[in-house]
Amino acid sequence: MFKALSDPVRLRLFSRIAAHPSGEACVCDISDVGVSQPTVSHHLRKLREAGLLISERRGTWVYYRAAPTALNDMRRMLDD
């Protein structure tokens, strides 16, 4: 999890999703992080693979939300 967040773009994406007022964000709402759309998709896939994000396709858009246990799991690792 920490390795996935070590990339500045991934950290920025995860932060935007986790802090989104509705608790989830459409890829169209978070894609302005200074890299191309294919690169955003690559980083979002890496965050999903690390267990940090959950995604759901709705029509043509994909919505992302932080995995419910991800932050608690990272907290526990740091406490140990």
C-alpha cells in the first residue's frame, strides 16, 4: 500500500478520492493531476491492485472510492 502511494501522482489521486465530499469520485472529476488520461488510468489501476481503491463502472464513467479498510490497515502497520 505504501509503495503504491509513494508516487506523487498516485498520492494526489488517492487524496482527491478519499477527500471527495460524496465519498466517491468519477474519473472525470479527478483526472486533472498534470498527466495524460492514459497515465491517470494506469495509476488508478495500480491503486486498485494495492487494495486502496474500489471502482464501479456506471455507463461510460468509472467511479472510485477509498477501500473501507485501507486507511485503518495502514494505520495499524504504522502502529506496529
